[in-house]
Amino acid sequence: MRHTGTRGDILRQLLQEHPDVATALENSKRIPGQIAPHQAAALYVLAGQYNRRGAHVLEIGTFHGYSASIIAQAAPLAEIVTLNPSAKEATLAIKNLAPWPNVTVGTAASWDYMEGYRSPRLDMIFVDGDHKHIWRDMPWWAWVEEGGLMLFHDYSPRLCRPVYAAVGRLGEMLGREPDVLVMDDDGLGMAGFYRQPED
């Protein structure tokens, strides 16, 4: 997936290509969110690739559950874990995500959660946590299944340099540009990599 342009143009194109996106956005609009509608639409389409039994998705950082609800609607057959180290925010996320029983909310930073993590391998990871410490999220790449996606929110050379730098370093390690890029004309977007056999 590669989309650039205004937020409205990106959203319109995604809605045209994937009409079911509109229902998901409507179902989640009551939940406070920190991702824009065009980004939520892209997230829905990308997560939908993993709508199958036995698929596992990890979201690092959910705030009150908006982005997790988008993923859950796109992949209702997948098992989804979303993390928020704030007990107050996690409590609200649990309440907001009640309509989607395939989501489990964990109250932990990703690096603390990783310490006890043993399985399963992950089909998708959506990184939208503590951007100042994103380098501590990066070891999760080792848990991505072949064909799986690690997707980063707030990818911007100007507005969020830590994420931009971390994605750049991962790209250098892999020897390629991001496989997924959704960038609006404000210079803020999402970027991600699919795990290839040679990775």
C-alpha cells in the first residue's frame, strides 16, 4: 500500500476501494482516537489481510481503544492484544472495546510485556506507543511472522523524528524502503515493512 496526497484524497480513495471501511469508522467514532480518519482507513485495510483464525496481532499503544477497535473490525477472526501502560487509560479502553471480544487489553509497556513473552509469532504489529522510546519497541520485529507486517504510526521527518529515524534504521538493516507508506501533505504518515523470507 502506498498512498500520498491530502488527507481527504487518501480517505476518499480508500473508501472507494474498500467501501466497508465506512462502517468501521462509523462504529468506532464514539471512541476518542489519536489517529486521523484516513489513517484509520488504511489501518483497517492493512489489518484485514490477517482476518483468519490463528492470526495474532499486537498493538503497542492504544489510548482509549480507537485504533484497536478498527483492527478488531478488520480482523474479527484474529486474536488481538493491545497495550497501554496507563491503568486509567487501559480501563477506559477495556470498556470501549467490549463490543469486540477478540481484543485483550494489557497494562504494560511493550518492553515489559516482551520480557515474559514466549509465543505466538505475530502476523501484525502496530506501533503507536511512547515515540521517544521507540527504540525499545524495535526488538518486536524479531517476533513478526513471515508475511507479517510491522506498521508504525506518526512517521514524519519533521513532526516525529524518533519514529522516522527508527523506521529508517530498520529499512537500512533490511536493505529496502518501507513496503507500506501512507503520507499526507502535512508530512505525517504511517510506514511499515512486511517480513520477507530473507529477513
